[in-house]
Amino acid sequence: MAGNSIGKIFTLTTFGESHGPALGGIIDGCPAGLKINLKTINDDLNRRRPGQSEIVTQRNEADSVEFLSGIFKDKTTGTPIGFIIKNKDQKSKDYKHIMNSYRPSHADFVYDKKYGFRDYRGGGRSSARETVVRVVAGSIAKQLINPVKINAFVSSVGEISMDTDFSKVNFNNTEKSIVRCPDAKVAKKMEELIKKTRKVGDTVGGVVSCIIKNVPIGLGEPVFNKLHSELGKAMLSINAVKGFEFGSGFKGSKMKGSEHNDIFTKDGKTMTNLSGGIQGGISNGMDIYFNVAFKPVSTIMKDQDTINSKGKSVKIKGKGRHDPCVVPRAVPIVEAMSAIVIADFYLLSRLSKI
């Protein structure tokens, strides 16, 4: 299986399966001498871990990271950073009923056809549990690119949305809600919708919005490695993501050039920021902001029609512990992938000129 790595200088390779003994990663290219705050890494992991509230999967994983190399006396050594997160609460028996059947909208069918067999326990490698590794790497990347600040939050669940005027968002309120929506009134409605949806055995999707501040001018490598294209690739690599838009996004397609152009001020900044902080694939020093759309979780607690490995029509019903809505736990994942991309471009930018 190819495609398990991301990055050109700051690279991450992940390994492991949802119901295997552990998941892990190798970070290469991280400069030596970076002071690592282990508490910050654990805090980010706790934001992603299962069982953190009543509206997420109740799988009970501590998600404690164990570093095997690359860090000595809380500083990076410049060598590959190897780490693992052990799985301790697998219930593989919950998946025996799908051993020979394909769950609708899951990776079961395509994995089986591509590789000739599949790990049916929780989806194996295709499980969103793999993202726990990304959060560790992203937390280290955040510490590398400081003072760049990355703030993601849930801006919509189903048809319920908040005002995403980033100038009005109080990011200090994001973690006060189990939905991770910084608008308390909207967050309450989202929470009620998720609980209601879960009660009837269904799932619901949503949107995670993100803003990246203090990004230096010059990150991005045209023409095929533009900053926004790599951010889009990173976001679309996250399980359940179906859409990515940055800056004015699809709304920009309805505007005239005279309305959309960001006019420069004397200090090189722009009066508006419909470009979303990126022009010509390169950061311009303004805030980078984007939206990431997540589909409803595919496993639902209702009978569905499907086929088995012999091509016969069968009925299937979801079992086990699953998120009724993935977006609350996706917030730290979006931040992590953003940090990994920015860290990689930060290091690449040092090669642009003498």
C-alpha cells in the first residue's frame, strides 16, 4: 500500500490499524533543538480521543503517546521521531457480522477489490482512528511554527450554522462546548440535533472552519505545490471529508472582479481578504481561512440493503460504538493537518533564495 506519507521536508508516515495492537508514525525532517511540550501534545490528543463526551463514540482509549526516538531531554535531536499510540479498547467481535458484507459508503468494497482481502475490524487502515497519529505530528508542527496560530471550530451541523465572520469569533469559547462551536446558543442547538439524530440510529454531517494567523509572506511552491492546493489535499485526506474551500470559495464565483479584488494598502496588506491569505499559491501575510465539509458517518444503526463478497443482496445493520457526528472530534485533526502543511512550507521557504 502506497500513499502513507505527507510532506516534502517535514514528513509524516503513519502506520497501524484500528484494531491492531497500536498505531504510530515517523516524523522526519524536524530540525534539532526544538523544545517539545509533551503536555501540549497530550492536550491535543484529548481533544480528539473517543469517549470524551456523550455525543461521540464511547470507545474508551486513553490515547497516550509513547515516543521511541528523536526526542531527548524534551528536545528534538534532528533524527526521525518515532512514536506509537497503543490500542486498548478494541471490540473486534462487533464487526464479525460484516466479515463478508460491504457497508454502504465505507471503504470495505474498494479495499477488497483493490487488495484482494481486507481487515474488516473497524475498517482496518481505512478507519478514522488513524488520525490520532496525525494529531501527534500536528502538535509538534505547531510548536515548530510558533507564533503561527491555528484555530479550528465547528461552524455547522446539518442545517444549523453559525455566523462565520472570523473577526467576530471568540476562539476562547470553542472548547467550552462539547460540539466545539464557539457560539454558545448555536452550539446548544447543534448538540440537541446530534443527540436527536443518534437516538433514531442515524448520523449527521457538518463543517469545520479554520483560520491561520501570523503566517509569514512567501509560503507556497508554484506551480503544482501551491499553498492552498496542499492544504486542500491535506484536508481531503481526512476521513469523511467531502469538500474544501478557502477564501471567498464558491461565493467568489458569483462576484465581479471589481467586487472580489483585494486592494493593497501602503504597508502591503489588503483592505479585504477574499483571497483567503493566499495569492498565486503563495501566502501574502493575511489570515488564511477555509471550510472543510464532513459527510454524515456511514455507519448507522438501521437496516440497510447491501451486497456480500459473493455479490448477493443482503441486509446489514450497524453495530458497535460510532460517532453520530464526526465534526466535534475533527477540529483538532483539521488543526493538525494545517500545521503539518505550514511547517513543511516553512522549511521549504528557506530554500527559495540565497
